[in-house]
Amino acid sequence: MSFDPKNIGVLGGSSVIGSASTRLVSRKYSNANLFSRNGEHSIDYRCEDSIAEAAGLAAKEKSLQDLSAEKFHNIFEVNTIISGLIVKRFLPKMNKEQPSILAALSARVASILGNHLGGWYAYHASKVALNMIIRNTAIEVGRLNKQSIIIGLHSGTVDRYLSKPFQENVADGKLFTPKYSSKKMLEVLENFSPKQTERSFAWDGKKVLQ
């Protein structure tokens, strides 16, 4: 696919991956219209503090005994509900004349069949739900817009606060900087075609088992 975007939106631009992605696409596609909140310390889907708090809750919530309604609500709001509302608003604006992409940051732990570690109940469940939103959306939009590409992306394990609790278990060379992860994910997007929609893909272009 020829990749020459005219408009680029990076939602979640105040996160480490979002910030790195914004800087990357602003340099590489300097002629595109870029929409992002990078540089602001709040990302008021209601507020950045609530997102950081939810990430912290996810990192601590490793067993059934750690579950609570508050954790489920906060983590689902950030990872699933807000993402669904973003999709709702952006999809009607997608170009029907040439390929256009909507990618959501999913996670390898969102694979039900690929989950061999357990734990992190609410976080895992919220990402599984996000994958279902991606698939449902791709099916619905695909009937009306054959040029649309709707996918989930797995960033790999990035050196950030969310991965701190399990970084010691990450294999050598597999803990990525936000800059490297963003670069690899952009390469995946640049080589996509509408025929590959509906699925989730990792930073190396491989399909993530669902």
C-alpha cells in the first residue's frame, strides 16, 4: 500500500508511547495535518491522573483477591470505553477513496488462547474487550468502506511505568524504548492493506493470537 497520509491523529499523546509516536510522525510526515495533545500533561478524557491511576491499579491487580469494582471500572473506562467512543466519532470521517487506518493500542495479553500467565484480571479483560470492539468495527465499516483498515497493535514491552512490575522477566533485547516501539509499529502500518483488517498485530508485523 502506498502510505502518504494527509491527516494523522494521535490520541493519548501525553503517554510515553503517544509522545514518541507524535514526534515520529510529525518528522516523517511533515506535510500531513497532525492532531494530538502531545506536550500537555493532562489528557482529559476526564484527566491524566485517572489514566495513570488506572495503570497503577492494573500493575498491582495480580490475583482474584485484588479485584474490586473500582479497579474494573477504572481500567475498563481507560482501555475499552473511551476507545469505543473514539472509534464511534472517528470512523465516519475515514476516507472512502483511498486506504485509511484506525489503529488501537491493544496488547498481547488480550489473546485468550495465548494467555499462559494469568493474573491482571481487569487489565486482561479490558484489552480482550477492546479487541472485540476492533473486530466488530472492522466488520461493520468494511461493508460500507472497503478502503478502511481497522486493527489493533501490540507495542511490545516498553520501558514505562506500566511494565515496571515485570520488566525483570523480559528477555534480553525485548524491553523497548518508546521511540523504537513507535518506529516499529509505524512500519507495520505503512505496509498494511485493507485485506488485513480486523486483526491485531505485534510490533514485528506478526499476527497476535486471539
